[in-house]
Amino acid sequence: MNKKIDGHRARKRFGQNFLQDANVINQIVRAINPKMENHVVEIGPGLGALTDELIGNCFLSVIELDRDLVSKLETRYPQHENFKIYQGDALKFDFNQLVEENPAEKIKLVGNLPYNISTPLIFHLLKFKHLITDMHFMLQKEVVERITSAPGSKTYGRLSVILQYACETNHVFNVSPDAFIPPPKVDSAIVRIKPRETIEEPVADELFFQQLVTKAFSQRRKTIRNTLKSLASETQLQAAEIDPGARPETISVQSYIRLTNILDSTHT
């Protein structure tokens, strides 16, 4: 049974593991490098361990799903003008409203994300990438490796290709389970995800790009010729400089971009 922290018992259904290690918290703050003119948005502030170090150093908004934690945060920070709490699900949150309320600055996102929602949440945030300067997230180490890995790696896949197309990604540092209460059963890591200001070779249709990449990696052991046989001919694969006999995890982001645009042009 999980013991209570500040009178709150961590809830499995919300994926709550509260960061407690002061050294890790300081490293995260240094990575974010908040300034007074920045609008920082913390997803899942929990009991406020990271919030404590951010508040007063920027305009800070927090998004928290757990109503009990929202009331604790309201009690803990009653007198800060540059601080706003939103109670709600970050997976359904419209991040446009944050910029509408504070239009002078794009937002910097940070959060210790529940592992069960980290990937869908990142895909949700990609819809708002034009509003975002950068994101620093605590994720399962395995997920960070998938986000940042290069072609040819066992961890290179759908998440790698889609995120690296739209963003610069960096594995910042690892975090042991001991940094949390209760400690998770997996290692964690901090990732920096920075939306690209310009994309050298943009895809014409981002949704089609995501669908193509998802299909390509749906059967990793098969060749790209077989996984994409319903979408692309061998001639089209070769036109994108892709070997039809290659496996999906050996193909570069740029090749997936080229193939998307070749296929998209034949469908329009």
C-alpha cells in the first residue's frame, strides 16, 4: 500500500509517482531555464515539488486532473499573481487558450508525465506545436530512447520518425526510481522536445504522414515492400530512395517524408 505524502495517497489510476529528489528537480529547472518573460506550463504538478522551484521565476500555469491535488495547490499558492491553475485532462486540453490569455510569449511545457498517457499526450501536443517553444518531460527511459533513437536502432520506430520530423529531440539525463514516492518499477529520463521553427522538407499532409509511418511499423519484421504494399508500389519506394527489401527501422526520416509526398501527389 502506498503511504501518504503531504496527506495525499498516490493514485494508480492517475499514474501518480511524485518527484521528491531535490538534485533532480534542480537539474530539470536548469534544463528549462525559466525567465520572467516566459510562460511555463506544468502538466501534472502533483504536490508542487517542481512548481515550488518555478513559481516566481516565470508566468506559470499548471494543468492538474486530480481535484484533490488542485485544492492543495490552491491552498499552497494563494498569493501569486503570475500563477494559474487549470483543473482538467491534459489529453483533452485546448492549449490555444493559454496563448490567448497570455499572448506575448509562446509556451514552455514541463511535466512528470504518467507513463500510461505519455505517448498519446505528446501526439496531442503536436497539434499545438506552433505555440510551443520547447517541452521538457519526465518519461519512462524506454520511451525517451524511442523518441531520440536513430535509424537502425532497435528502439527506432513510429514515435522516432513522427517526432523527429516535427521537432529536435534530446535525451537530457536519466532518473532512478529512488527519486520518486512511490518509486516506479522502471527507470525514467528527461527528454527535450523542441518544435522546429522551419522544416526543410515539409510533408504536404501531416496526418497522412503519421498514418503512413504507423502502417510501416505495424509489422516490424516484414520488409517495407510488404508492410506498405497496399499504399506504395516498388517503383514509388525506389523513387523515395527506399530499398523495397529494407525493414522499416532502417529507413530515415527524410525517406519517409519523400515517400509521403510522392504518394500524396498521386492521390491528389
